Amino acid sequence: MWRAATTLLGLLSLFTAEVVIAVVFRMGLWALLPGIGMAGLVAARFMGLDRRENLPRIFALSGVFWLAILIGLTATDVLTRHMVIAH
């Protein structure tokens, strides 16, 4: 129970930091950093990666790596398209 309560407090504090960064300081891109921290906290605590062997950690990291590849390819596609105006 104590572990879940500390995780919840950590998530709430990171959420507060994310809202303050995005709304008060208007630095929307920097608000991703607490979000990454929240994802890491969930992976470590709720998925139990901090208490597992190395194989589940490798698969979790490979999933993050694959997601980065997909986001990068999507961004490359969107950023390299040229607008064609039909006459």
C-alpha cells in the first residue's frame, strides 16, 4: 500500500509540474519532460520493471525504441510533404 501511495504522490507532483510548465510558463514543449518522467515512474512501479530480471526490461526498452522509430518516420513524412495546389 505504501508503494502505491508514494507512486501516486509522485505522479500527482509530476502532473502539477507539467501543468505549471505548460499553462503558467507557456513552455508547451518542455512539458513533455514531466510526462516522460511519469511514463518512467509507471513503468518502474506499476509494471514492476524495477524488480524484474533483465529480459522484461529489454523488451520494454525495445518497445520504446520501436515507438521512437514510428514517431520519427511519421514526423519525417509530415515535414517533407510539399503542398500541391491544384488549378
